[in-house]
Amino acid sequence: MDETGKRRVFTRREMLLALAGGAAAGACVRQAKPARPAMPARGNELILCGGDEVFILAVGTRRKPETRKVWSWRANDSFDMPLALRGLFKSTDDCKPVEGGRHILISSSGGAVALVERETKRATFYASVVNAHSAEMLPAGRIVAAASVSQSPRGNRLILFDVRRPEKELFSDPLDSAHGAVWDNERQILWALGDEELRAYRLLNWQSASPALRRDATFQLPDTGGHDLSPVPRTPLLFVSTGRHGWYFNRTQSRFMAHNVLINAAAIKSYSVNAATGQAAYTQAEGSNWWSERVHFLRPNGVLHLPGERLYKVRWNA
């Protein structure tokens, strides 16, 4: 924000110069830290989705900062995936880096989930999931998917899969308007977000052929419309967006807290914190649309405008 308290909208060039300046300032404070490499590390990449394309932007280069598209995927790039499923990825709604960014876990409200190898664009796993709104990798090669609102009995639930057995459901649990899933390796808990509640699950019979999820705790959301769930690296906090607000959930204290900036921000579709820099990127629906043409940044603040894009989720590849 500027000195008047109003949010300043940066041009792409200004925003990227600010990013570069912030990195330089941090290097001056921490003299012992080696200089950044000439080309952007994966931690400086943003993964974006919303339409039929999932793409990655590299943010910041050598002396002249810029944003470059370094990777792009559409379902037809994965010829190993059944043709019927490829047609379901026209409305991608989550795109998480897994295995150090070597794979991208993609979900689509069109009704499918896929695990895509970045280098080859091969779908190493795929499954039909009604109104899929997110997915998460779990230990031992398992994937959980969030099937959101649907008139079909196959919606409104969490669904468990094994990457070695595409399309085969192993377990499911009802969750109204399932929208988010985050694996907490430190606590060995799966956090799952629905319309009105945040749940904590434990892994059950995990080394067997019939793994399951045991509901361990349920926390009522401060208001309805649970949407995005994401971890804040190196803290006990989860970010939770609802229909009209942005929150933190403290996993140590088991309580919700107002987000310091986004508490009164409605329709936050995604929020992601860069583990290396601490910068947050988020998307917010524009007007009456479900999508945005802009990625917003905090610490430092800025806006990246991508005219013509219909962005839903953005994730740092870090």
C-alpha cells in the first residue's frame, strides 16, 4: 500500500523490479548468504491454472527482470491418459507441485484429477472425481481428492487413491462441499476443508491394501463457504479462505485467527506462501466472475496483470 493507505497496482515491470529489489535487500542483511543464481530457481516459479491450460511462470531473471512462461500443460499433452478423461480438464482448479516440483498434481471441476510429470508431461496417475476442487499427495504413493458440490452421490466427499492403481477408489468419507486438502507431515495429519468445517484425519491401515482415513477432530469455520486451504511454511498456520473472509488456523492452538491483511477480503480463490522468500501470492475473483486476470502479492505488495487469462489458483513452486 502507498502512504495514503490505498493499494497500489503495479505494472508487471514495476512488480518484478520490486521482487528483484527485495531479494537484493535480503542479501545485504544476510552477508553470509551466497548470491542468487543467474537463472531463477524453482522457488521463483509460479504455477497457475483456471482454464484448460496449467502453466508455470519464472519470476525474475538476470539483470533485466521479466516473467517467462517456462512450462505449459493441456490434457491432450498426456497421450497416455484416456481420451474421455482428457476432455474433463477444461476447467482446472488446483495445480500443486509435488516431489520437489518434479510432478504437478492437477484437479479440474470438470471431473478429474491427474498427476503429471513435469519433464515428460506424462500422466502417471489419473482418476474421475466429480467436481474435483483439490487434491493432495499422501505418504506411500497415495492421493486424496476433494469432490465438491454435486447432485451425484459421488460428490461431497474425500476420496482416497493409490498412484499405482489409476481410477480405483480405495476409501471415501462424506464432506459437504469438499474444497481443500493439506498433508501435515510433522503432525501426520491430513487437513480437509468443507463448506462449514475444517477436519483433521489420521492415516489408518496405511501399509495394507485397504488404507483408510480416520476422522480425528472437527473445527467449525468462523463463517461458511470454505474454499482454499494452504500451509504457511515453517509456521503452525494454515491459511483458510471462506466466502467473505481470510483466516489463519493455528494447528498448535486449534483456533482460527483473522488474517492480518485479508480478513475482510471476499472470494479469495487461492493463497500460497513462498517457502524461500515468505512472499504470498493470491487470486481473488473479479466482479461477478469466478476467475481473475490478476495475481496479487504481499511482502512485497504488488499485482501481476495477465490480460485474457482466467486464473483460479496460483501456487509457488517451493
